[in-house]
Amino acid sequence: MRDIFFFRHYMTELEIPNIAALYKKYGVKGYGFYWHLMERLYAEKSHMLLYSKTLINSLASSTKMSRLKVKLILSDMEALKLISRKGELIYSERVENEIKEVLNSRQRRSKLKEVS
């Protein structure tokens, strides 16, 4: 999905209880971490990331957080159902739904062009 360069970020995101809980616990760092992870999932071809030492190190480095803090936030994000796992892979329903919406929108536009 590399031909999509943005996804929606509503102004009311902090009104979503699970995101609000993450924000309450970790502040803007946790909120920023959430969006950083969503962007990485969105950019990944499979929209999943392998939960591994490499991922933890990469996230820690890119967010300037300790590996322990990254693991704690990921654990809390999973408990809050902001991310999920399929085996050792991390994914997000939000990202999956956004991609489906983009693809559906493209299909609708394509059909409209065919009719025109």
C-alpha cells in the first residue's frame, strides 16, 4: 500500500476510550508512539510487524525510548486492544479498516469513471 501516503487522523482521536487510556498513562510520548506504530504498520506491505528484538530495538531507537518502555507500551496497547497479534505478528484493526476503506473508495471512483 505504498501508493497511499496518508491515512485519516481525526481530531477526536483522544475521545476514543482506549486511546485516552494510553494517553492518560504515557502522555504525549505514548500517543506519539501509537501514531508512529500505526504509520509503520500502514507502510508495511503486509500491514503487520514481527514482534522481535529487532522491532523493539528499532522502535526504541526511532522514538528515543528505552526498550523496556517500548515493551510496556506495546503490552498496554495490546491489553487496550489498540493492537493485536497473530502469533508473533503485530497488526492493528484500525489500519486494516482504513486500508479496506481506501480500497473501497478507489473501487467506487473507478466504477464512476467507467460509467462516465
